[in-house]
Amino acid sequence: MFNGDIVHLNVGGQKFSTSKTTLIQIPDTFFTSLLSGRIQSLRDENGAIFIDRDPNLFCLILNYLRTKDIDLKQCDIRALRHEAEYYSISPLIKRLLLIEEMERTGCGNILFYSLLPAPNIPLQEYAQAALNSTVDTDTQSRSTLMRSDSVRQQNDVPTTSRHTHSRNSSWDMRVSSQRNMTHSRNPSLDLRLQHSRTSSADLNKFIKSDLSLVLGQLGQHWVDPLRVQIIKAHHNWIAVAYSHFFICYRNKDSSGWQLVFTSPFIENSIERIAINSKMNMATSNETSNRMVAVSYGSEIKLWGIGEDGNKSDVIGTFNLQIRVEYLFFIGNQLVALSQTGKIGVWHSNTKHFQIQDLLPILSFDHAGSFLLLGCNNGSIYYIDMQKFPLRMKDNDLLVTELYKDPANDPITSISIYLTPKTTSLSGNWIEIAYGTKSGAVKVIVQHPETVGHGPQLFQTFFVHQSPVIKVTLSEKYLISVCSEYNHVRTWKVTRFRGMLSTQPGSTPEASYKVVSLESVEPNNTYMAGNAIGPYGEQDDEQIMIQKVVPDTDKLYVRLASNGNRVCVIKSVDDTAITSFCVHECEGSCTRMGSRPRRFLLTGHCNGCIQWWDLTTALELFNKGESVQKSNGLNATELLQELDQCDLSNSHSTTPAMSPCITNVAHHTRLKSSNVNFLNQNISHSCSEM
């Protein structure tokens, strides 16, 4: 309402009065459009102009229009900028953006350690794959059309009805017409092939516009070629898997991390990767003292890579006969597993790939040369990989049953702890924790007093109501995670002379949740590169890595023992974190007394790798110098993380086949009950604040 030069406003139910001159002194704003009549306005019962916005933030906006100054002491800059953008006040928007930039830095915080730039994509091979796929699809569509024409001629079908009665999609007809216009090749594709020095951004556009169309019509899932799929590390080497190629970095004391190998283009999208950087030199040649294996579908491809990456060759391509779900090295052996019960093992001595059928495998763990398998019949089996090549008989891996659950409950997670006195899995010192489908957590031991009777049940906990998807037994703690929003329970364990003690036994330590809304990936590669943990050596402080939503630039590092937050990792370039891993690097060979350091490696949507110093984070946390200790996210942080997430298209993460690797067998879609759970958590957090 106007009263001369006075304007009366009703903002969110609160009355304001100001002059017209104050509102229109900055041109091209919401207020100039409102008062000029370009924007229709509502009126309240008193005739005041009604604006449905936050009145508290409008106070700051109005004071800025009056004084050209603003008090930010009690203000949320992000919320105020959102309001300034709504009112289109450009000078204030620029100020707030500058303030936000001053509060963050592209060089990271004290924990940021290093950045490895995105590699060069094998452009010509990508382009050739697009061309080949286009030609194959074109040939297929032409042959289909010819068959369709032949059928129509035989049945005297009028040519005018050709497009409406085709079995194939209308895309076939579009392809045919496009081929007639562009002759035998795609000129736009040819033109772009001539410019091989285009930037990675231009290259991304090229591949997305051409290869994505081809893959989409062939029914294949499109993955950004620069998106980091999985990161694996071993000693001073790391392997980074992208959609259709992988790269290897090597750490040298003098020059740091250097890119030493880029694989050729791999036609199928990589689903799993494994690396072994310390082969037994007595059993390997010069070109295969480093090995990297990738899998896609049921196929496995194994490379041998030289010390500096200059000598590399393909050792072999193997087929598990069913999709490979887990791929890893145990010593010199490459192991591939499928949940259906197939095990494949390649050994560097024999150069032979063996496959054996077993019961459906729900979990596994390996330590030293031992591989433990938890099956759906409640049995735990083991293979001693060190003795495997000496005991080969009739292509048998000699899988031995170690223990049978008394209730025949399926073993959904398993963890083995090697005590200092462990010499063999059949010896006198065995400690194994396992979780079951019914939610039970059990510990079995074989100590000198139980020799001759096999492992004996030591402790049982019935604290979960859902399948236990992860379990870890360490020197100080027993940690279990169930499929209900990654609910974690921890216990302190007591040891005497290195082995579990019955007095006073295990005592409860903590209970918390690591909420993680996972991406829905057709091949579950996302799950392989984003496991929550626990991470760390069994005799050291273990941590959890929490990634709340798929498209985020933040990770929350928490202590596995009690859930307390250690630090928050935020991408230095604001790019989304697509995968991560925790790795302990060896100390320098040239510096006396140098100790290993623990790092968090994050892979990003733009192809780069960022390093974060977890050793420093833990030291600061123990000194009380890190961020405020809290059990995960508070209400505000949780809402901010969920702000850009479509809950209807996300999954709550649940399952795992081992303490370190995730699996999608028990995924539960995030429906209304999940949203209710999140709302309850937010309300509870608000009440505590």
C-alpha cells in the first residue's frame, strides 16, 4: 500500500514500512518491478503488499537498502545470499559471494595433502569405439529394415504404413534418415576426431554427445569417462579405475607420486580392480613384478607392470563363467569371487586359473595367506593360499570347513584376527568374529585349552534386528554394523598375553548410525568404491568414512570405536566425490625414523585424485584441537546434505560381504519409513541443540 512516498509491506506476517525511494534506489530489483506494476502483488486485509518470505532475513535486506551496510554477526550468509538472489539485489549478492570465498580456499585446509590431476583420456580409442558401435548399430538397423521391407512386400503392405508398424523403435528410422543425409559417416564425429588436443571439458562433451547415444541405443549404461570409479592402493602404488581405462601411480622419495602407466581402452565398463605392488621377485619376471587386474562381467584381465611402468604386458584374460563381484590379491594369488558360490584363483607360480564351485558365499575375509568364506548354510570354510600350489590335486582348491554355526544361521559377515602367536589357521591361536542373517554377532576362538576340539563359541550378542553386514575384530574392539541404516554397535575386548580373556570379557562401548544414501548403479561399482569401513590396522585406531548422499563434496571421518567425528573432508575444487579409499603409506626409505602415515584418497567427477592427511587429523583430534566432537551430523548439517538429494531415487546402504567391501544383496529402498527415520533424527538433534 502506498501512502505518498511511504510503502507498507507485510513480509511473512510481519509489518514493515519504508520509503519508495529506499526500495527503488538499486535498479533492476524485485522491488522496482513490484512498484512499477510488472509483478502482480497480493494485499493483506489492511492493503499492505504481501511478500511470502522470511521476515527476519528481510530485516537485513531492508537495512542494507537503507544504509548500504549489513551486520553478519548473527546471520547465515548462505541463507541471506539466497534471499538476496530472490530480490535480485546484485551489489549485495556480490558482497556475500566474496565473503563466502574468503571463508574457503581452493588450496584446502591443514589436512589437504596433495592433488593428482585428471589423466588424458585415450581419445582415439574412445572415438573408434563410438564409430564401431555406430557402424554395427547402423548395419543392424539397415538389415532390420530390409527384412521388414521384404515382409511388407510379401504381404502387400502399403509403403505409407512402414513407419507405424515397425517392430524396432523409431530410432531405427531416424538412424536410416541420418545416414542418408550424412552419407556413410558422421561428419560431426569426423570433424571432432581431427582435434585431438581439445581440453578435457570439450572431450567430455564430445564423448557424452556421441558415445553416450550409441551406448544408450545398445542398451549399455553410460558412465562419464572422467569419473573416478574405484581407487585401490598397495604399498607405494595406487591404481585408479575409470569407466574404460585405468592408471597407476608410483611414489618415489625424490619426486613424489608420478603417473607411470595408463592402460589401453577397455571396451567394457570396469567394475572391479585389484593391485599387488610387491610380488615375490623369485617367482616373477622383470615385467610382472607389479600386477593389476580388472573385471567386467565374468571376465578378468591381468596386467604385469614394470617398476617404472615402461614395461607392461597382458598376463592373461580369464573367465569365472559368472559375474565377478569381488576381486583381490592374497600374496601372489589373484582371487575372484561370486556370491553364487564360484571361486577363481590365479597363482603366479603355476600361471594357472582354477575355478571351483561352493555353496553361495555371503561373506569373506582374508588375513595373511588365509581366505575365510562365510556361506548361506552357516558354515565357515577356509583356504590356505600359501599351501595351495603345493597341494593341488585334481584341480581342487582344497576348501576346508572350519566351523559350523549351531543354529545354521547364514554367515553374512566375517572377520579374522591374527594374534602375534598365530602360525597357521589350523594351529593353536584363532580368533574369528562373524555376523549372521538373523542379526547375531558371535566370536569363536581356538586357544591352547581348546586344542583338539576345533574353534569354540566364545561370546554371542543379540543386539541387531537386521542382518549384520560388517564385523571387525581388532586388538581393542569388536565392531558390528547391521543393515538398518548402518547401525553400529561396538564393544571393548579384554586381552591377556595377546589373546581374548574371559575376565571381564567384552563390555559395551557405543551405539550409533552411519547414515548413507547410496547411488543406484547397474553394476554396483559405486558400492565398491564407497565402502564406509572400518578402515585401519587391527592394532590401531580404526575409522569410518561417511558419505551421506551420492553427489556430495564432503566426507565425514569418524572413530569406529565410538562414532565421534574426527574431521570433515571437503573437496578443494567443490567437485563431487565419486569414490575413496584409506591407505597407509610406508615411511621414506631415505629418512631414518620416518613413520608410516595414513591418508584418505578421494576420487572426483572431474578425474582428479585428492589426498588428505588422516594421521594429522587423528593427532589433532586426540589433542582436542579438531572440530567439536559429536556423533556424526547435527540437524543443520543433515538437512544441508539432503538438500540436493532426491530421496525417492536413493537407497539406504545396507549390505557387505566382508568388513571392507560392500554388496547389494540386502538393499532396502528409501521409502516413507526412511524419510520418517531421518525426520525423527533431525527432531532429536534439534532437541539436543
